[in-house]
Amino acid sequence: MSKLGNLGARLHRGEVGYDFVGNRKIWYGISILITITAIVGLAVRGLNMGIEFQGGAVFNTPKTSVSVSQAQEYAEEASGHDAIVQKLGSGDNATLRIQVAGIDTNQADKVSAELADKLGVAEKDVTGELVGPSWGEQIATKAWQGLVIFLVLVVIYLAIAFEWRMALAAFVALIHDITITVGIYALVGFEVTPGTVIGLLTILGYSLYDTVVVFDSLKEQTKDITKQTRWTYSDVANRSINSTLVRSVNTTVVALLPVAGLLFIGGGFLGAGMLNDISLSLFVGLAAGAYSSIFIATPLVADLKEREPQMKALRKRVLAKRAQAATPGGSPNTEVAADALDDEPEDAAPAVVGPRNQPSSRGRGRGRPSGKRR
């Protein structure tokens, strides 16, 4: 743990780091590949919409020892439609929640009677709840409206608080996270419920938080960046990612652990299927959000900023200074490099000045203990 803390401190001070921005084409390629896979899965398999969105009936049975697969077979035979069965509890004391989509009131009464007969329970003990398709359509419409309003407000806020390039990059990252999460739902076949929508909006907020942390660091470190000739905008963007990297990883891991417990232990091992709809969206979304804030949003901002005339001019000056600090053979000339660093303006932004070695005195005061001239 102490080594991890020490690594975080060194990353924050800029003593070590990984070139995230320099390798951005790799991350863009990986994201495009994952996104295409998600879109193909969504187009081929589609989403398994819950009964709240497409209408139907929900039946709750009393305690029974009938298995989930057997109850699903009974429900599909009685209704002629696909059924989803969830087991609530364990052993012989478990109850069943059976969802059948696309049936009306008359069909629901018939299905309820047949289920009671095949499960060996009284018909009055099988309770049913009918969900109309119009109500489900209304929920879907409201969900889309909420998502669109959320995205619009996010873009407006970031454009005001930072700048339009950061707003655009954050928007791309959010669309990236939504596409991947929805695609995973299509590939896995988990049911989409209102809980899924809640999970999506939650992870978008979390992803935005992670992105804003990096953007805030980047904004602070690029104040008066054109007054110096040591770093390009991409260099500073890369340092911003590295300085917040350990924080992002720690918050993501801490958030993923309880969600993983819900998904793999609660929903998988214990069979509490109702947890799957929200836990999967949270798990995939949290992971995708952390990835996009580091590998997509900030490198994209650097790409956009480097197109500005001022940043192009800065890059030329920085590269010229670095070329001047190297010998014709390519090996660094420490004396010239030190002079190049000393030539920086006095009012250069302190936020972008990282750890640096002071130039060694070249013969000044040599041989005199006090270093004073006589």
C-alpha cells in the first residue's frame, strides 16, 4: 500500500508517467472496436425489454418447490408467449415471480388459472398485476426525454465552466459509455427495466465526475501555457491524466466492489435476479466511464486544442527548443538544455512547471570553498 501511495505521489509530481495522449490512436481503435461490437449486438439481438416497457402481466405465486425452468415452461404453455421467471427466496419456501409480456386481461385470467393448476396451489393464491402497453410506452418516452435533457445540460455546463472543446469531448465519452452499456445488455440478454434506466443515469453522472476531475486539473495547468517553451498542450494534458490517475483508479475500484457483489453474488450465486437489471448497468457503466475519462475524453481535448493556431505555434517553439538542446548526434547536451530552461519568461505559469534539475555551475567559483569571486 505504501508503494502505491508513493507511486501516486510521484505521478502527481510528474516524476513518472505513462504517455496516454501519445498513444491515443491505440485507445481510439480499441474504443471503436468495442463500440462496433456493442452496436452489432444491439442490431442483431436487440434489447430484452421488461414488462414495464412492452406491457403484459406479472404473477406472484405462493411458496412452491417447482423449479424456475419448470415454471417458465408452464407459463409459456399457458400464455403462448415468452415468460421470465424469478425465484424469490430459497428451497421449498421460495416464491416465484412470473412475467408474461403481450397479454391482455382475459388472457391473464386464463394464465393465472392454469398456473395455479399446474403448480398445485389455489387460484386465489396466485396474484396478478396487469401492465398496459401504453403505460410502458410512456415510461420509455420519459426515460429518453430524461436522458436527452441530462446530456444537453451537461454540454451547456461544461461549455460554461470550461470550454466547448471539453464539453464536446465529455459528450463523446458519455455517448461511448451509453453505447457500450446498452450493447452489453443486448449481448447478455438481461431484462431492461426502469431500474436499468436509473443505473444508466447514475453511471453517466459518475463518468462525468471522473472526467471533470481531469479537466479541472488540465484547466489549472494550462493557464498561460503559451508563455513557456517546455511543454506542448498534449504534454500538459498527459500530465493531468497521470496526476489524477491513482485517484480515478481508487474511486472506480471502491465503487465497483459493492456493485460486483450485487451482480455476481446477489444476482448470480444467490439467484436474486431482480438485482441484475440495475447492477449490470452500474458495473459496465462504471468501468466504461473510468476508461473513457482517461483514454478518450482528455486525449480528444488535446487533439482539438492542438488544432488552434496558438497551440500550433507553441508546439513549433517547444520542438525547436528541444532540437536546440540536442547535439547533432542526438545525445542530449545538458548545458544547452539547462540554458534553454533558464531562458523561460519570469511570468511563465507555475502550474505547468514540473520537477526540474537546477543547472550546474560551469566553473563558477570552482576551487573556492565559499564560491565567491575575489
